Amino acid sequence: MEVWTRFYAAQGLPELEATRGAFVAFVVWLLDRGRVDGKGYAPSSASTILAGAVVELRRRGAEVGRDDQAQARATMEAVAVELLKAGERRGRGQAAAAEVPDLYQVARACPDTLAGARDKALVL
């Protein structure tokens, strides 16, 4: 909701305005300059932020229509395709593979408790 609040403050709109146009503008803003440093978010991050904003708006009593949210997601996908066509890739990329020594280090860091055994099983 913090990002939503920054967006609404920048636009001078009431914070609980949950219209189709507001969601589409929010998504475009997220992908263009939504981060604190003025850069755009990766599409996957923007999608997560949009979902969080929708949940919080509903919790605060705003009516959020499914069609409004769907239009914002369609706009986000279209902008993401344009970013890919332009050769711009955002995000951290592919995660590095875990090597065997890394797994040993994680296993040794887990405490010798039931919760530690669970954590080892999840990692390994």
C-alpha cells in the first residue's frame, strides 16, 4: 500500500479511488518510474504490488471491480511485451544454482531441533 500511497500523492488523487483508469495509470507508473529511485519495476514485481494494493483497498472498504483489475493486468502485459521487444530486461534474472558445498553450509546452519530437521528437509 506504500507504493499506492506514493502514486496517489504524486498524482494528487484521493487514496481510496479504485477506478479502472486509476489502476491502469498505476500500472503504467509502476513500470515507468514507480520505484523510489525513479526507475520502473519489473513486470512480476508490479503484478505483486498491484495485487497487494487491491487487497488493501478492499480491506479499507473500497469497491474494486474484477474488470478494472483485469484491464490493469492486460495493460501491464502489453507494456511488458513492449519492454521485451525493446530488449529491456528487468529484475534479478535467473538465480544461481546451489552447489553441494552450499547445501552443506545450509544444513550445518540449521539447529539440531525438530524445526531444524524440517528446514534441512525443505532445503535438501
